[in-house]
Amino acid sequence: MDTYLHHDHIESHLKSSDMLRDIVIGMSDGLTVPFALAAGLSGAVSSSAIIVIAGIAEICAGSIAMGLGGYLAGKTEQDHYSSEQKKEYDEVENLRNKELDETKEFFASIGLSPALQEQATAEIAQDKHRWVDFMMKYELGLEKPDPRRATKSALNIGLSYIAGGIIPLSPYFFISNAPEALLISVVATLICLFVFGYFKSKITGVNAWMGALQVTMIGAMAAAAAFGVAKLIGG
């Protein structure tokens, strides 16, 4: 959170973080999916050992799948940026007048006078690389991605999924009777979902209490649905 002071006026701005986004994605699914799986199995079997084995397998598979999704998303972002950057270099070299007009149009859109538009455009067009970076950011709205972003995203999401998934599964490690372990799992997971939802909403600037309740209800409904289906099929 950055705070800027202008005379008597204080402005607070939230700096969005790629790492924070990854953790939110990983934790939200990590808390919900293994929770629903454990609840569903608890409605069909009485042995915690079976649920522990299935839960660990799901957490491993889920973390890999989610991490791979994060990696591919980061790689796609890099590839898209590189592709657009290549086009922009081509336009700067082969369609110079068109790019000059587009640059002047941008300066006009932010209120510069015609004289300043010409001066600013001539100044920035002196350096081809700086000009391309400028057009990428202000014409296309693309920020240069971190070259390690894909790998970081995969690790952040995967590890967050594991951290979230261990919470609903942990009671089954210590309590052999699945229905009893489920009660503790429900309490622990719903508390964690509420706390997670609260801080996630607080960070993103929405109503924290409503956000916490929403995340908690989604997790509770997923677990209840899985438990109900398992009971119904199990007869």
C-alpha cells in the first residue's frame, strides 16, 4: 500500500502484486477442493486412512495442475509481449510516419499543445528502443513482464495450493474415525476460509466481512454437496 501526501490531502493506493494474486489463486482452491473431497469421502467411508491417501494424491495432482496453469499463463504473457514488441519494432522502422502520428495522438490525448506534441514526439523518437517501450506501454497498454514470472507463478500457486490443502486434511492424520475427523476439519477449514476471505477482501478493497462470508459459504456448499452426493450414492 503506497501513501502519497499532497499538502493536506492523503491518497492511498493499492499496489497490485503478482505474487499476492498467485497466493490467492492457490490458497482459495487449495482450501476448497481438498475440503470438498475429504467431506465427500467421509460420507462414504469410515476410515481416515483412505481419506488421507486420497487427499494427499489430490493435493499433489492439484498443486501440479494449478502450478502448470500459472506457468502457462505467465509464458503466454511473455510470448504475447514479445510478439507485439516485434511488430512494434517493425512499424517503427518501416511505418515511421504512422508511428509518429500515433505518438502525437497520445500526447494530444493527455492535453499537450501542438507545439509540445511535436517536441515530445521528436524527443522520444530519437531512441528506437525507448520509443518502442513507450508505444508498448501507452499505445498497447502492455507492461514488460518479468522473464522469470512463469516459473515464479508456478511455484507460488503450487505451494499455496499445498498449504491450503493440508488444513482440511490434517485432522484425518490424527483421528482414525472419518466422521469425527470431518467435524474438526469443517470447523478448522471454515475458520481458515473466513480469515482468508476477510484478508483477501481487505487487500482488494471490497467489503471485508461480505467477502469473508462469501468465501466461507462457497467452501461450505462445496463440501456439503460432496458429502451429500457420497451419502446418497453410498446408500
